[in-house]
Amino acid sequence: MLPPFDYLSYRRIRKDKQQERTLRFAALPSSYHLRITDNDKKVINQPIEELVHDVQDSAASPHDILRVYGKVAKRAQERTNCITEVLLRDAESWLDSDINLKGPLAGIPVSLKDSINVKGFDTSVGYASLAGRPLLEDGPLVKLLKDAGAVPYVKTALPITLLSFESANGLWGTCRNPHVPAYSPGGSTGGEGALLAQGGRIGIGSDVAGSVRVPAAWSGIYSLRCSTGRWPKAGVNTSMPGQEGVPSVFSPMARTLDDLTYFTRAIIGMQPWKYDHSVHPIVWRNDLESDAQNKPLRIGLMSSDGVIPPTPAIERALSTTVAALTEAGHTISEITTPSSADPFTGLNLAAQLLNSDGCHHFNVPRRSFEPSDPGALQLARIAHLPRPVTATLIRDFGPKSAAQLWTLTARREAFRAAWHQWWDAESQQFDFILCPVNATPALPHNAMHDAVSSCGYTFLWNLLDYSAGVIPVGHVDAGRDALVAPYKTTLKRLGADHGLARGAWKHYDSAKMAGLPTAVQVVGRRWQEEHVLGYMAVVEKALEEYLDPQTGRSCRYTLLEID
């Protein structure tokens, strides 16, 4: 299609899809449009394990539970534009036919990243060219959810390329942070982060460089990045089909840690390998989860990735967590990463693997003049700069031949082997590694133009395929987290006055960021999801029991209030 007509087609599709979403909300029964009551809040705050028992004992109606979460979704959409497809009317009929109310998730509403296939709805991934193509059947992941008793009720916002810590696209618009609207909720699973922070229950996103962990950290919820083959991923769409250098994984997200743990345990208990050939038949190991909580732990601390130092708010969240764990009787020591497999080497290697096609595939579905993500545009520009250039990340970035990709894959395996050997050494033997999720709290909209490479704290663990979870710690404080000198001066003092660090730090402003969540990351080894969730419980308990020396109050994280 010629560009002018292609652009007009994009405009028409965008208008149609947004109008369709508006009409689907408007057409809901009157009960969905009522205010959220105190009884609704009891449902929102009741652990899902208890809700499941109530549904199975006929003490609670799954239809009533669905209506509560329909109210939450409608309110969250009005505030943050976090919803893409509205499944609620269909979900009501699924409860009467397709959903197994004897399953471990009986009657529990679950939200889904827009990239997951649901019968009767588009999986546009934010591209206008993929809209208007409703799926003829559920993907295996959704079939598993329904068999478990879960009720898919909405799909949520993401960036058009799936390669951003923003969650905006031309088709659906910009998703906003529920704490400070001028900021991003994270990405690429930012819609999930925003919805869950505002009262959603559980959800599923995908993660290739931090895409379930950064939204959790920036929106103030919990998430778990599973290792490949532990969580089902069949029945989805993607902007980068065939990309396996750093495989994307689908993983759970939740408003509370208890819900995250129960949800993860329930899905793996459904034997997902029977639904998806890519899942390893590893049953849930309760002993690993409980073992993690019943002993003093030896914890490795990675306070900086050596590329982009944490900003003051993140540094305070990390130091608070260290103090809480130390007071609880655990041993913490700063790690020295393997010399041949340091985080910067990992960032460089992971970036080359992820974009080895020269940023070709994620641009293919875009219509003429359809906006892309600022970070993705930067990546595409860098990928086609003339060679040679001086900066390492730029010099090595660009399209790769098959021979070059084989070489990179061999380097990835050597990198993983170095870390495996390092962690096994007697001088390490850490139970888990504690580190930031990102160098900054949530960034303002369009900041990815500058901060696109600020992903080392999460991307490293994708490259290694380690299990990693996110726990919210606190909120940005305008005074306590202020810079004491201009950011460039501070970076010089820290020995990090380079483009990558400046791109992330230039947007740091504790006054404007006041109220945004801060978080830490708990990293375990490959296929150790049970251990990681157990360690997260240890961290959360330590924070609850630790008193902030300045305020004298518990450091337990305060969830966003539902009103």
C-alpha cells in the first residue's frame, strides 16, 4: 500500500480499535459501573488461595468476583490507559461453560499481556496491521488457565516493539504510571504493572530483558522471571519471531507475594508440559521453597552492575534491604563478578544477540508513519550506523551473518559456564544475589530515547537464564533521595561519566519522582523458582520487621490504596 493510503488506513484502524474498547466498557451491565465498595475491597485484598476455597465451597460466586475485577479494570483504564482488549462479557459466558471451577485457580480473574492469544480477540501487539484479526481459538496458555479455573478478563498495554520500558503504541495510546501519571509504568508488560498496582489480582507477561521485572519495580507490585522451559509460552504473538539468542519467557505477576507464589505453584501443578512442548516436566518442589525460609542465608550483594550506578532512591532501597536482612541474622557480602563474564560484557553480548537481525523484524509490521518506541528507534538507528565506530556497544551492534550469530551463541554459552563455575566456587556459595532492578525509579514518558541501554540489572539474568524476582521496598522521597550535586558531577565522582549512565541519570529528579515505588531484585540460579520465591518471602519478612532509623516505622511496602 502506498504511504499516504497506508497512513490513512492506520488512522482508521486506530480509531476503530479505541472506539471498540470504549464501547465494550460502556456496554457492560450496570453493576460494573458502580463504585468500588468496602465489600469489593475485601475481595481485592483476600488471598487468592482463600478465594479459590470459597468458590469451590460455594461460599463465593465467581460471577461476583469477576464483577469486582471488572470494576477495578474500568477504573484503572480511566486513570492509566492500561487496558487493550476487554474480555469481560465473554468471560461471563466462559464461567458457565469453558472454565473448570474445580481447578486450583477456580474463579480467579487473570489479566494477560496483549501478546497472548485469546479466542475471539486480536493479538495486535500494538501494531495496526495486526488488528482486526480475531483468533479462532485460545492459545495453549489460555487453555491451561481455563482448565485451572482462571478467568481471563482483560488484555493489557505494551510497547509496539516489546523492546522498551515504556508501554505505548499508536494503536492504543500511552499507558501511565498509577503513582505519578507523567511517568512510565515500565515495559514491555507495563499495562499489567499498572492494573495490578490499582487492584488487579494476578497476571502474565513476558520478559526478554526485564519486561516483567521493571514494570513490577516501577509500578509497585511483585513478579517472577522464570527460567526458560518452566512457564508455558505457546499461543502468543511477538514482534521478533525466531529470536532465540536471548529467549523471551512468559512469567507471572501479582499484587502480593502470597498471590505470586500461589499462582506460580498452581500453574506448574497443572503440568504445563502437557499443553506446551517447550516446558520441561519439572514438578513443583515444595521442599525447596520451605528450605529457603528456614535457615540463615548467605547473600551476595551486587550494589552496582559496574555500568550504570544506582540513583539515590534505588541506592536507599537497596541499603534498607541490606540493613533489614543483616538485622534478621543473614550474612551479606559484596560480590566480585567473574572477570571474563562481567556485567558490561554481558550487556554487550546480550544486546548483539537480541538484535542480531539488525532490528529488522520488529519494524516489518509497522505501517507507514505509524509511531514506534523512542528506544527502538534509537536501536534501529544504531544498528545501521556506518562501521567502524568507536564505542563498544555501538561498534558491535548491527545485523549479523549466520556465522557471526554462531560465534555469539558460543560466547553466550562460555559466559554462562563462567558464571556457573563462579557460583559453585567455595568462596561464593551464595543462596541468592540481591541487586537493583534498574538504576532508576520509573522514568518519564519518552525517556527511552536516552535510557534505552539502561537494562543491565535485568538483562544479565536473561542472558544467564537465571530465575529472578522483584519485591517493592518503598517510595521515592523528595528530600532523602535528592542528588547532592548535578548528575554529571555525581557520575564523575562514581567513575561512570559515560553515555549509558548519563542517558539514565539525566531524567532523575527526586522531587518530580516523589511517590514512585522503589524495589530490589532477588536472583537465584536456573530453574530455581521455588528457591527464589522462598527467598523473596525472607526479604519481605525482614523488611516488615525492620524499623527505618529515620522514621521509626516498619519498612513494609504500602500498596497503592484502592478508592
